[in-house]
Amino acid sequence: MAPAFKQRIYRNDDGRLIATINQDSIGDGIATDYWPAG
């Protein structure tokens, strides 16, 4: 993971873990990776 990116992990309504990456210059979150829960 590049230090220029901030990563957030949260649960979707379906219970899936979603990782989103925000660029420092861009406020919009971009979904990049999806995992099944647990």
C-alpha cells in the first residue's frame, strides 16, 4: 500500500468487508477490494 493512500475497511449491508481507498487530493472513496465476511 502506498503511503499516499488512506485505506478504510468497513462492513457492507450484506455483511461483506469492503476496503476503500481515498487519495489525499480526492475526497471520493473508491472501492478497490471485496472480501466475504469472516
